[in-house]
Amino acid sequence: MTQLILAIFLFAAGLANAAEAVSVVAPVDVPDTMAERVKPCVACHGLEDRVGRDAYYPRIAGKPEGYLFNQLRGFRDGLRYYRPMTLLLSNMTDRYLLEMAAYFSALKQPFPPPERMTASPAQVKLARQLINQGDPARQIPACVQCHGNELMGTAPFIPGLLGIPRIYMIAQFGAWRSGGLLRGTSDCMSEIAKQLTPDETNAVAAWLAAQPVPENAGPAATLAAEMARRCGSIVQRSGETQSGG
């Protein structure tokens, strides 16, 4: 009996010591940095594009700051709709969205390797013509007029076209054409997408996805005056953000 009482006492003492040890564990010191704050973002938007159960999560590192801000604000304000993004951003101010955009824009991460070329010689010829010359008869500008000669975008509001999966670009063309990207608004990209045939978008997407990203490439500095006038809605939204609006 004495041994049983002693065993119970030692067991109880051990529990008390364990509880005391748990209670004195030092709190985790989490740095108050943007890198820590955006960890919920990088859970989906990592180094590479990722396919989820219900959505496609594009890579956002290194994209132009104004472009990222416009997308974040579009999700928050309901112009673009994906419920998890809308809920995540619903209470964030413009200033905070600008800080997030600046953080991701400044990230320098390696691009994935190019995809295997799936376009036929005729499709390659068609893609190059549209990318470098456009189709003036249908008021389709060349891709390089907005997205830069290296196709890496134009600061601060037009994204690059290289390092993006073919299937994602095809889906984006479809969303622009149907108005699914910016609800209740119209801009130059949606107008251009409506002029392109499915064969043309497939050819352009296949060619772009098969191109390597140039080493040390970055976005062009300025947008041509003609395209700035045509795409004035994007320029205006970005201009407002730069002034702190």
C-alpha cells in the first residue's frame, strides 16, 4: 500500500511539473514584416503556378507593382471574383494593398523552364505575326506594343507574357472575351480578346509558353502614347494609386 501511495504521489508530481513547464514556455517572437503577413498568400501563390482543387494559382512574384495592386483591388471591390480572395482582402485599405503589391513585385525568383512547343509551323507563323505586328485591319495591336519588346511587361501596370503556362493563357483569353475577369467594366484587353479567334489565341499561347525567359529581363519602362490612350482605364487606375488614392 505504501508503494502504491508513493507511485501515485510521484505520478501526480510529474503531471504538475509538466503543466508548469508548459505554462512557462516562451512566446514565439514573430517579426512584424510583410514577409510574415503575406504567408497566407504564398501558401497558394508560390514559386511556380499551381493547380488547386477548385482554382489555378498563378505565380505573382516579380509582376509589376501597379498590375498587382489593380488585381488586389479588383478582388476586394468585386470587379474580379474568387470568394477566398474576396474574403481575404475585404477589410484591407488601398495603402496596405499597395504595400503588398510592392513586396511581391520586388521578389526575384527563378522562372520555370519553357514548355515543349506544341504549335505547328503554320501556328508559329500566325503567333509571331500577332505578337510582333498585330492585325491593324481588325484593330488588334501587336503584343509587344503593350507587353514590351522582351514580352516581360511594362511598368507599372502591364504584366509579362513569358514564363506562363499555355493552358492558363488560353483560360485568361477566354475570361477576357467573356467579361469574366473584370465584371461590369470594359478595357482594351477585353476588346482585343473579342477580336481574336480560338485558333489565334491557341497559337499565341503555345508560342509564348515555349519561349525561355531572357536572363536579367525586366519590364519596359514606359507604354507607347498610342496604347496609353487606348488603354486609358488601366493607366488611370494605376496613376491614381501612385498618388496615394
